[in-house]
Amino acid sequence: MKLILVRHGESEANFQNYWTGWLDVDLTEKGIEQAKNAGKKIKAAGLLLDVAYESVLKRSIKTAKIILQEAEASFVPEYKTWRLNERHYGALVGKNKDVIAQDFGADQVKKWRRSFDEVPPLVKANHLDRRYDLFDSSLIPRGESLHMTSQRVIPLWQDELEPNMRDGKTVLVCGHGNSLRALVQFLEGVPTQQVDKIDIPNATPMIYTFNSQLEIVQKEVL
């Protein structure tokens, strides 16, 4: 049983160095090429994808579609879920990271970016589009720590990813830096004090192989 985790390709926000969170930014040309290369690597490794999960943000959706196309698996079912969204960075969203570092200090910025429980300044109100209309507003955060992000990601593993794998399917998950960090921490049992060491590069497939008890027997980075 195999699980393939891939962070989206370089986004406009990655390139311009601002906090993105739930902003719906596009891929750069470099990001598109990165996604193509990720799909080619998956194909070259002989991996046959059966199902794909994406966030509801287009940098994730586009990356997944490009990967599926390059891996000759465009026909497989795709499921979009807000549970894979990037961490909600609250009032930091849309602001340049270097400017925020000047205003609040590099140590505080590092805590916001890498610590497990540090919550960013909350946004006063979310101004989200219709993709979130069906959700109870109480479920939608105004800012998240990585711990809070994990609390919405892990149910996706329990309710959908794990059952698909138990059915023998190879599952592609195309998420974001922090939603995948949360999933990696859970799967690998990484202590919270070491979570800042988990690095998720853009468009770099991580292949987990599990035994019948859903224990990791191999991890490979393509």
C-alpha cells in the first residue's frame, strides 16, 4: 500500500515571499514545470495512481492535475477538500515575510512559521468566496497554529486516505507545506518539539509504503 505526498509547485506567493494561507494564488511557470517533473518521476518509478486528494486552492488543484497527466492517470477520481488547505495565517496573510520580520523580529516569525502551538495574530473576519459556503462558519478558523492545522488534517487520513489504502489503492495527496507537515508528523510520530525540522519542498514526491497493519516499511523521496 502506497501513499504519495506532494506539495504544490512554486506559487506566486512563494516567489514574491508573502504569507499565503488560504489566499488562492496561482502557480508560477517554474511551479508548472516542477509539477510536470514530479509527475514524470512518479511515472518513471512505475507507480500507478488510483485516486488523488487536493485542497480547494488552485495551486494544489493545478499541481495534482499536471501530475496525473504526466503520470498517465488523468482518469482517476479526484477529491477536493478544505482539510488539505494551507495553514490559515490569520492577519499575516498577504503580508511580506521580510517586512513582518522587521516589525516583529526574526525569532517571532520563526515561531509563527515552524512551532507547533504558536498561533498567528487572528484576522478580525474572514472574507471567503463561495467554495466555503456549505461549511458551518464555526469550523472556519481566523488563524491557525500547526497543531490546529493537524486537527483538521488527521480526520482526512482516518476517514478517507486510510480506507482507500486498505482497499489496496495507491493514493496521491497534493497539499501544502503545513498541511503535509501535519500529516508527516502524524504518520512518522515526530515529537512536537522536533516538528520544525520537517521540511516539505515544492513538488517533491514522498513515497510511503505501508504493510497490512498500516505501518510504514519504507519512505522514498523522488
